[in-house]
Amino acid sequence: MESFDSESAPLPRNMIENSMFEEEPDVVDLAKEFPSYPIDSDDVVYEPRSSRLLVRGLGENDLDEDEEDYESSARLLGMSFMNRNSSQRSAASSYIRQQPSGWCSMPSAWTMVVGVLILVLVASMIMVIYFLPGCTFTRDGCKKTMDTVYPVSTSGELFPWTELRLPVSVHPVHYNISLHPNLTSMTFQGSVSIIVQVLQVTKKIVLHSSDMKIISATFEGKEVKILEYKPWQQIAIKFPDDLKKGQYVLNINYTANFSSSYDGFYNSSYVDTTGAKRVLAATQFEPLAARKAFPCFDEPGFKSTFLIKITREPKYISLSNMPKAKTSNLSNGLQEDEFEKSVNMSTYLVAFIVAEFSSVSKNVSKTMVSVYAVPDKKDQVHYALETAGKLLDFYNTFFEIDYPLSKLDLVAIPDFLAGAMENWGLITFRETTLLVGNHSSHIDKQLVTCVIAHELAHQWFGNLVTMRWWNDLWLNEGFATYMQYTSIETVFPELDIDTEFLSIRFRALAKDALNSSHPVSTVVSTPEQVEEMFDSVSYEKGASILLMLNGTLTGEEFRKGVIEYLQKYTFRNTESEDLWNSLSQIMNTWTVQKGFPLVSVKRNGTQVTLTQEHFHLNSENTKDSSLWHIPLTYVNDSCSALSSCKQVFHLKDKTATLKLPAQVKWLKFNYRSDGFYIVHYDEEGWRVLNEALSVDVNILPREDRAALINNIFALSRLGKVPFRQVLNLMEYIRNETETAPLTEALFQLAQIYRLLDKRSELNLVSRMKSYIFEHFGSLMDSQSWEQENSVSKITLRSALLEIACSLNRHNCTTQAKLIFDQWLASNKTNQIPSDLMTTVFKVAAQTEDGWTTLLDMYKYSNYDTEKRKTLEALASTQDVKKIILILQKSLDGSVIETHEFPFVINTICKNLPGYLYTWYFVKENWDKIIQKFPVGSYAIQSIIMSTTSQFSTKTHLVEAQNFFSSLGDRGSQMRIVQEAIETIKLNMLWLENNLNTLQNWL
């Protein structure tokens, strides 16, 4: 294994990238500039940059007489009619008549005005005529002589399709797939036989294929030619005659290399405890990568059945979605596994693995549940097996639809980018999200339980019923996220999952407050846009609006609606409207428009005026007519702590009024923060709430206290309340004891601290540190460093001690060093509580000996939760040389797995020494990064926000704008780029407005 060589890491150039702009080409290159609208078959489409538009009936450069005349006239006006290239326009000289020597050199003002008007009029006519789609201008007017212009395939022939989405005239019915992966050459051979149903008469079949060499193809037993258009990952067959309606068989033989990234059919490796390197092959097809493993109709709406065969060496096992039907011994010493025919499902859910894994199994409700891992970690699979069994029972009962397969495998993959993937019957996980060691804490178990619950929920939401297209991804991810928390609250109440769910709703609000956000259900076309749908809006906001809906409906209405939806659309595809038809139409406004409402509350005696507006952090967007149907919940001082106290008022209009009994002293809206909106009270409303909390913190549930803290910080960022009002509310926190409000307050204050720290506002940094210690110091010092079983207490102490030690509070750092030294002295037998490992290791990593010790631990640890905590500590070093090495080693995959690169970036950027260097490193290595992580993917989103979200100066804003605009089709159009730029601007604005207040009040 390659060691960390501190002398081998050159510094990248410390420079600001300049924007690069290409001149407008003769023809739009659809391979690089995807249209934002579906391309109609009659529209002009694509021809490579080196050629002109092909006009049916005309040669490439042939013009009729009228066109030649018109082009000549245009050139007399200094315009190039047939070429819009800016350089050629500027080069075209105007027509100038030689003047006789005695003439006046300057025309009169009247002549100039008339001349200019004529020129503008003629030029306008020419431009209108030129830009009329599909027109050739002659004396008889506009004649439509241009039909569809098709892209050119790799063979030079025209490709018969012009859209990113496949035609709907042909649907797959069934796939027979045979694969032979070679784990020595890192290649695989494949053959696929697809039964297709022609639904409409057509002369073409178009499907997906990417990064594979097609050897041969037959259609109905006859050899056919495959055309390929690589930019859209499509292949096609053209037929001389119409294909009538009916079923046909398409066979394709091909070879390919394993994918070099974490999608498609990719190879992975790990080193076992003996030091031997082991290899395996696994799949990750969501969203658009099944086409990298076999030619297919790779859209979620093209559901089909699958029968899979895998040829392998005897030392390996193979797994797929369905149970194994049989194994055959081949004459070459290999074995072929054949799996049962699958249920009807989308291509992104197909999966197969070839590896040396061990497993444990148990029968749960007529389903064989198994957990697989590498042999060295077989002792860490038992918690996952028990958890999966309990959750499977819960979902079978809750949905009143039994899991439809006879087996369910959960597999820990050593080198896996996503947290997990819900492949039907073969769920794949990172090792950290499935394996639990003997010394894992309840927090570690909470994470594993959450991921298992999420992926099992997908077996119904996503697998059994699937969104028709990626614009409605939230139907999969929002529901799975909501159900993971619902199931855990019921099955594992000791894991205190409510606090975690509340926290992720707060983070979703923060993201959705940006102008760069998007509706829950939104239009997506390009692969990059599809990748970007995997964000907090689809997951956490989707879950949040379902929670809000459940809180509005009575009794079992929500569950009954969910069951009706699943039963009605079993094995089918749906859209958002289908769900609301089964549940409630009041939620439609929450999915079709981005953002969320700000509800302002103004009381005048017994009358309360309620007003809603779009909560827009970006002040540039002041004109917004968005309205939501808001199921407003509220309590008052007479009854506030119990669920039975909750009252509901439906706010449908911009403004409404609410009558109160005269004796009501105060109101708290959005009970337990179950609604996805923020509430702003008038000055008196905030005052009485603050006063009530100062008398008795328990007057409101812990969720409501956390929400008041979250909301007032958000309102300060919006400019609705001065920051001194935030500090006024924070005074009550000295008496707070509950985890949810305390951790939310710490989160908000830590954000401000880091922003000031990155600005090098040293005086304010010191005062903010003192403010945090003044309000939380005694609580920090009182925390136990012993084993603890309460998840709530573990969550709180982890947050308190991590901040205390990061701010160098003496009591914390001293105790952390002592525990680390005792641990080493005991030869690591004196166990450190798992939830405190990160804090203890981070303190140790600030010394040379401690960092070196942790690096050795990381290399050889067999426990993945411990390994990740060690990595976080290594990345928290203040030593720039070590930072450089960690960045390089995690990007190239030596010592540190490449899938941890986004996590490494995020950790380094929390600290002052590393965040600027990391930004330069990302810029210098951008092309390498997007080779490993797809443009638009969650990994790329994380990398961009980690490196830019704490910028707050004009210099950094310009630097970020220049870099991202220079990327072109390598990422400049990503939504996350807009979010990054917007966040920098908002940071600048907040500091501009609040620096003086901080100086006066801290």
C-alpha cells in the first residue's frame, strides 16, 4: 500500500479562473447544449459543428436563385444572411460607394435619420424572415422546405431520433440477459434478448446503450445494423418498411469494460485481514446507468420482466434481484447461475453482484432475509438482519400488501458511493450504513436503522409503484424518507428519531428558501438535471409535506389513502396527481411551486390577522404571487403541550382573520413544527412568547422551542427581525435542557462563528466564542465521558463536546487527550464511547504523533464506523501539508477510498487552514473529479457547497463566478452552481447588515 509521502505533493496554482465564452456556432450542438424543451419532430435538430444544416431537397451549399439574390442584398447591408458567426459578421464590410471629389463628406442630419430607419427596418425584416423556422424565402414568400434534421451517428449515417427521451411507440416486455464478468481483465461480455411490443406503426427502434462495443445484433433472427449516437447514449435500428403492431425479438451481443466510476457495472476491491487484495463486481444503475451494463429502454416508465444469467469462477458467488433458479457447470471450468424471472420493474432497479461474500439469513413472513458482507466482517451483520426483519413485518402490516418477492438480500459493498440503493430484492449499502460492530453506539445503530428503513420502504414506494419520470422523484424518495421515520418511531422508539426528523426538516427549509431551489415536482430533461433531483427537496421536503398532510387528516385517513394508492397502481407508474387523487388535493400547491410560505401573525385584541407570502431570502425576487393552501396549526397559553391542544385553520388566501377568546395571552403557530412553513409574529407576539419561555421552558413542547430558535434565525437572515431580537430569545437557552432546542441553537451559532472565522474577523470570533461558552459552557463541562445508552443524551453531548473541543475549551481538550492516552496505553482495550470517538480523535489529530497513530489505525481498521470517525479526525488537522496529502490520496483512491472524497472535502472546509486550499484544489482538479462523480450528482453538489458556502467577500464571489462560468458543459449549468453563488451573496448581505450589531451586542 502506498504511504503518505509528505514531499511528493505539489501545491496547485493559486489563481482565479477567467470566464471563457465560445462564439455562436452555425448550428446549436445538442450534444453540449441540451434543449430545455422537448424537441418536436418537425424542428431543426443537429448536425456537427463542421457542417451546415441539411435541407431536404437541397445540397449542402446549394441555394436557389432567389436565396442567392437575398443573401447578396443582406451583404450589401453589412449582414451575413447564411452565417451568424460573430467573427464573420464583424468581418463583413459595409457597401461604400466612392464619392466624387467635390461632394460633401457629411450627409445632413435628416438624411442620416432616414437612412438609419431604413436600415433598421430592412435588417429587422431580414432577421424575422431568417429566423422563421423551416422557411426558405423566395418571391412567393415563406416556403417550408426544411424537415427534421437528424443527428449524425458514429458511422456517419443520420440517427433516426431527435430527443433525449425515447419514443413511446415501442415498449419492452421481457429481457433475457447473460453476462460473463472477468475480474482479471476487468471486462465483461454480454448478450441481451429483448421481447418488444410495437404499439404504434414505426420504422425505428431506439433504446439506450453506453460505453459498450456491440458485436452483433439480430431482429427476428435477421442481422441488423446498429446506429449509435453517443452524446445521448442511444442506439437505434432503422427499418426499410413499417413495423406493424405486435411483438418482436431483438438480440444484441456486446462487450464492455467495467465502469471506472461508481455507476453502471463497476469493479471494486478491498484488502482483507491477511493483506490480500480481493476484487468484486457490483452495480449501481439509478438513475441512468443500466445502459452501461446492457442495452435497454432505460427510463422508469418502461417496466418489464427480466431473466438474468451470470457466468463466474467457482470461488465467487453471484447475486441478483430474484432467487437463484439453478447453477450449471460449464466445460471451461466456469459456472453459470440462472435466476428466476423477475416481477415487472424498471431498469434502474435491476442489480447483480459477483463477489466473495459471507451471509446470515432468517425467514420473515415467508421471505428469506439475508445480509451479506466480506468474510472478515461477518460478525457485524446480525444487527442489520434483526432490524430488517422487524421493519419488513411493520411494512407488510402498514401497507396491507405483502412484500412480493420470496427473498430479500441486504449487501454491504466495500467501495460504494451512495448510502444505499433499493434494488428490488437486492439492496446494496455502504459498509458504514449496514454493518454494526460490538462497540457501536446507539447513534451508529440509529444511522443503520434509518438507512435500512428507507430502503425497505422503497420496496413499495419506488419498486412496486414507480414514478413515471424523474420529475416526480419525490414520489419515491419523499415517501421513503417519511416512512423511515414513521416506521422507526413505532418499531424502535428508543432511537429517539423525532429529533433527527425535526433537524432534517430545518435543513430542508434553509435550502428551499433560496431562489435556486425548485418545485418538488419539476421538469427535467438532461442527465445532469436528473442527477440534481437527488437533493433535499425531493427527499426531506417531500417527507415534510407528507408529515404536514398526515397531521391535517383525521384518524386513519392518511394510511387508507396510501394503501389505496399502492393497490391501485401496483407494478405501474404514477405522477404526483395520482397520489393526490388518493389522498388530498389540498397539497397540490406544495409540489408545483418552489419554496414555502412565511406566515405573518399580527394580533389586535381578539382578532388575529394572518398573511402569507413566499419566504424568499433573495431580495431580488420581491414580486411573487405564490399562494399555498396552508393547514395552519396552533396552540395558546391555556393548552399548549399536548397533541389534543392543537387547533387547525386553513389559510388559502393571501390574508385571513382568526377570532380568539379575550383571555388568550399568546399564540404559537405550527405546532411541533409539523408544517413546512416559517412563522413571524409581531413585536408583541415575540415578546410574550419570550416571556413565557423565561418563566417556564416546558410551557411549549421541545419541538416548538427548537422551531422558535430556527425561525428567528431564519427571519434575521431574511431581514424581518434585527439580530438583537435573536439574542434576546437566546437568553432563555440557559435554562434549556432538551436536545432538540439546544442542538438547533448550537448549529445556528456555529454557522455564524464559522462565517466570522473565515472572514478573519478576529475580534468578533473571540467574542462569539465567549458568547457560546457563556450560554453553553456549564452544560459542556457537566457532560459525562462514560458509556451512555440514551440516544437523546448521546446526541446532545456529542454536539456540545465537539464544539467545546473545536473551540479549545480547556476542560474538553484536556479530558479528550487523557482518554486518548489511556486508550493507547491499554493497547486499545480501554474502550472509548463510540459517540465520543470523533471528538477524542480530532483532539489527538492536532499533534504529529496522534495524527500518525490515527493514520495507521485508519489503514488497518476492520470496523467501518470507527474508520470513518478516524478519517474525520485526520481531515480536521490544521497542518496544510497533511491537508494536501489527504485531498490527493482520497481523490486518487490510494489509502483513502475515493467514495470518501466528498466527506473529506466537507470536513476540511470546516476549519480555517484548509477551506481556501480545498477550493483551489477542487478548481485545479475539476476534470478528474467529474470523471469519478457524475456532473449534477449528490457528490458534486456536496463538493461545491462545502467549498463555497462560507465565502462572504466580493473577491470570492467573483472568483466563484469566473470559475463556474468557465466550465461550460462540464458543470456551469448545474442548479447547485446557482445555489453556491446565491449563498455567497446572502452571506455578504447578512454580514453587511449585522456586523455592527454583533460588535455592539456580543
